[in-house]
Amino acid sequence: MSDYNFAYLDEDTKRMIRRALLKAVAIPSYQVPFASREMPMPYGWGTGGVQVTAACLKADDTLKVIDQGADDTTNAVSIRSFFQRTADVAVTECTQEASIIQTRHRIPEAPLHEGQIMVFQVPIPEPLRFLEPRETETRRMHALADYGLMQVKLYEDIAKHGEIATAYAYPVKVEGRYVMDPSPIPKFDNPKLDNSPALMLFGAGREQRIYALPPYTSVQSLDFEDFPFAATKADHSCTICGAVDSYLDEIITDDAGGRMFVCSDTSYCSERAAS
Amino acid sequence: MADILAGGFSNAPHQAAHAFRVALDAMARPGTRHCLETAKAPAPLSQAAATLLLTLADTTTPVYLAGACNTPDIQAWVRFHTGAPLAQADAAAFAIGTWEALAPLERFATGTAEYPDRSTTLIVELAEFGNDTHRLTGPGIDGEATAYLPGDRLARFPLGVDLFLTSGATLSALPRSTKIEAL
């Protein structure tokens, strides 16, 4: 514990990230460049989220870390123990008890409340990147709010597949201005972003970008009048807790076609199963 | 000469973390008032403004001291505690002063269309928070809120300056995303 500064990062780095975070909150969903540091874990393991969490943590926080909804998978366990070692903060698996929730690719099922901070790990923060590889061009497109290309992409989905085939990292428009990548959360979670009472922070370490959604911000999933956005999930109930309203993981149980569907949010599922 | 060595953080990692979360909460919920009182700079700088400076300013962020804040004592305090270079208004990352001393706001950077984040953050020192003068709507506000503001500011979203309002140990914020309307 005493081998590290509080929350691992040095104070200069935390100040730099904190300034970026304040700009990000002031310009909702605009991607603020920041000088991402090398972290003691590989890119792609949540280095952006870890840096944002480190810059936000204070000693009396209660931290929850989830990976695809689960508290007990490798990424979640290692990041949680990283902050237990370097910041000595309390940790929890209960969504309601947490003051900061770092997440990889899910938003918890239990409703968030005012004062909570969600920190998302983001691999590719630029929603237009797969349509236009040049940063200079995507930056100009954001400046001009020129998002026709994204609508064409969604239209081509419909022309090819009969529906918008994007199932995760489904693009959203924030406060009628910037188009934003909500990180690879399933589109089932998109409605939870809209008008949320919690503060949402997004960190992309390799891509060196930070962006944010303040509480009570309008977040609309892109769609068409005749093909409205629909949040989808597997048409089953959870085998363990019976929930019909939660996002489900499909688990293969044998090599003869056996499968089961269980809640991806382990905390939600175990609390339901216990009660 | 005031004791410019005094009034800083005694435990920087924890005090800065606490102060940042207060500032983040203020920026995320425009118009709400918060308490920030850890640092103490020479008069007339408020505790809230002094604490914000220690939390956010360093050698990479030029600071502009406006009007009555531009005293040798405060210059020395800012230099010693943050290392921030003192700069003119148009080059500042942070500018501190009363509403009157900061005017005209046109001289501060509001960012560019491609990089709206390259803007000045103003720390506006108030004698006191008066009665609510404006109705606020926009991100961070559930429906609408009312707050005391010393006046209107430039905001051509996404360009604009972000404001922290400080008085004594009280802090409030007004990001550029907030739409304001006089009551």
C-alpha cells in the first residue's frame, strides 16, 4: 500500500485526467483527448477505465467492478484487487451500495441513483471509425454534426438483413448534438443511458480519449421512423433466478446442443435467487 | 507580506481527490452549491477558488489572475503551490477574478469546432451568492433548476467557457451546456 501513491497514479497524471473529465462533463459525449499512461495491464483490459477510476477515487468510496455484468470474472477481479491494493478502498458486489462502478460492457440491472458514478471501459471511442478511418475526417464530421454516413450504415443494415443488425456498441445521439459510441454494451442497455440519475464517464486508454454523460442527459439511439430502435434480449427467462426482464448470457452446457440462459448481471441474479 | 508558504494541501492525494469530486459533482449538476474549504490563499482569493487551483492547476496550465486577484502575494502563492505559469487572458487555461474583472469574456478561448475542449475555465469570485436570478435547463438538471448567476456568458455550444462560481467556501458551476434564462 505505502509503495504506491494513493490510487496508483501520480498527482500530475491525476490532475491531467481530472481536467479532461471536467471538460468531458461540460461538453457531453465530446471525446476529450488525454495523455493516457501505460498501466500495469495490457491495452484492451480496461486501462482507460482504470485511469478514470484512479483519478476519481477517494478513500471513502465503495467500488464495484463488473466485466460483462459479472463481479467474478478475471478482468473484474483483477481490477478490483488492484484498487484494493493501491487505494485501500471498500469494495462491494451490490450495485446499490457502490459509489463508483467500473464496468466492461454492461450497465447493471438494478436502477442507479443520484451520486453514483459509472466508469466504462471503451475500446474504440469513435463511433465513426469503422466508416471513416482518418481522425482528421471524423473530427471534422463531429464539428459539422455531419452524421449522414452513420444513417447510411444503419440503412444498409436494414437493406441487407431486414433490420438494424448492430447488437452492441449501438450508436446514440446525445442532447441532439454529438453521436457517441456507448462502448460495447448490448443495445438492451442503451435506454438506461437516457436521463440516468448517475454520472457516466467513459475512458479509452489505447485511443487516449475521455468522454462523459452528466446525469439527466438526453441519449437517443439512432433509428428510422419506420424502423424504430428496439432493445432486444434472448427470448428466455433466467434459469437460476427466473428473471424475464434482465439481459441473458447463453451458456453451452454439453456437446449435444444443451444450453441454458442466465442473467449476465451476477449481482442482480444472486440477490433475486436469495430472496 | 503574507505567508505564501502556508495554506496548501497537507495531504495532497486525499485532499485533491476530495476536492476534485466536489468540483466534478458541481460541474455534473449545474447550479448546485457545494463546500470546498481545504486550502487558504492570501486575500482576497476565496478558499473555494484556492482549493480548485491546487486541485486542477499545475506547470502545464497557464493561469490568469484578473483585477484584485493579481497581487504579488497571490502570484507568489500560486507559483509556489502549483508551479503554474501566470499568463495573459487569451492564453489562460484558468482565469480567476470577479465578474467585473474578468469582463469582457470575449478575450478568453472558447475552443474550436474541432477541439471545443481548448477553452478557458473561469473561476468567478463572488462577494456572495445572492437570490436566484436565472432558470437553468440542460444536461445534469432534472427538469429545471434556479440559481444565482452574476450575468450571461458566451455559449455557442459546443464552444464556450465553463464557469466555477466561488464565494468563501462555497462552490457552484455552470458548464457551457447549460441553457440559462433570466427570471
